[in-house]
Amino acid sequence: MPVKDDISITRLPTAPELSRFAADLILDSALGHVRSDGRFTLALSGGSTPRPTHRLLAEEPHVSAMPWRDTFVFWVDERCVPPGHPVSNYGNAVEDFIQHVPLEARNVFPMPTVSPAAFGASRYEAQLREFFGLPPGAVPRFDLVVLGLGTDGHTASLFPGDPSLEDRERLVLAVHGGTPPVDRLTLTLPVLNNSGEAVFLVSGGEKAGVVRAALEDRDFTLPAARVVPGKIQWLLDCEAASGLSKPLF
Ligand code: 6PG
């Protein structure tokens, strides 16, 4: 698996193989952290790319192998819409796996999509501080953060040029943007960069240009290029990797 800088890049032939690789990675990470730490803290992104991976977590062999009792699920970002709305990241995760697996409600931490969004951001930040037992000023450390990539280089709900990118104090912020352009909550870069591991799931030829900009050109105006925790993997299908100049194998 070749490494560019300190970033590990894996190219999978197809999107379904990317999804299966990602489900295996989540399972391996969960088993490893539960074995070593007694729990696994996972933060999920929304959008369409991760949904097949989420569905695989509710099927064999993953559904029986996952340590659900000691797995704690959070979100990287959320659209401020009701859980039943078709663009709700939490609602889609419930549909794709949460309602099909033995996860207790106490293990699942949806972002509060209340109004004003800033109130929800503060509430989620307080929930993180309580769950992780954080002293003032400390940053939570998720074992694994699963991220996507927008064609504009956004990740989570951190959009290019948005002031939220520069915030070093907050853990969760309310922003407005994306597709659909709605109020959103997002983890901030300090949280993403404090994670034990981040994995990007990127599929489709429409992302090839921004993948190259982030991974080869290292264009740090792109929020995704600024996610550089200790361990980071980019999982790309062939189409998303097609803009990279250097062979990956
Ligand atoms: C969100 C996501 C967002 C997503 C990218 C890619 O809530 O919108 O967290 O960051 O990962 O927009 O979305 P697709 O996977 O649908 O291309």
C-alpha cells in the first residue's frame, strides 16, 4: 500500500469493493480498540458514499463480528433537518444499519438538529466533553473518523473559505452550506486531526480532480487536505483515483 507523505492511499477496483474494504476496516478497528481499550468510538459522515458500507455492517459477517455493546457511534456532521428527512445523516444511518444491529440507544449520539443550529452545536460539544471526560480546552479523540469528499474539496461540513476552518477553540460548529444548502453542524478540524485514525471514502470520476488537488497538489485551501491526524487512509475506487499521476501499485 504506497504512502504519499504520511498518507496511505488504497485504490479499489470498484465502488462495491471500496465499500467492503471500508466495512472490513471499521470491523478491524472496532475489534482492536475494544480489545485494547474496552471500547470503540466511531464518528460517521453522511452523504451517499458511505451508505453501502453502513449497510454491510448490518450483514454477515460484519453484523455478528462487530463488538456492538462496546461501540459508540457519533457523527462528523449533520444537516439540521428532522431525522425522518431524506438528507438526515442520522436518519440514513438508522435506515442503513442502526435499526438492524444490537446497538443500545445509549451507544448512539446523533447531533441535535434543533434551532438555532448554534444551540445544537453547543449541546453536542457538551455531550462530547461529558462522554470523553474532557477538562476545559481538551479535544476528544475518536478512535476512527470516516470522512467523505465533496467535489469542492469539503469534508465533514467544513467548506472551502468558511471561517469554521480556522476555529481552534470549538469542537462543534454550526455552519450553512453544501448541497442541499442547509444549516449544518460539523466537527471542527482540531477534533478531526486529534482522531486516532481518519479514513476517507471517495468514489466516482467526478471526484478525480479534487482527489489529485488534495493528495498530489496538496492544495491546502481544500478542507480535506487539512485533515492530517496521526493515521490517515484514503480509500479510492479506480475512477476517483484516475487523476493521480503516480501509479498506486
Ligand atoms: C455530508 C457529508 C459530506 C460528504 C461529502 C461527500 O453530510 O454532506 O458529511 O462531507 O461526505 O459531501 O458526499 P457524497 O458521499 O454524497 O459524495
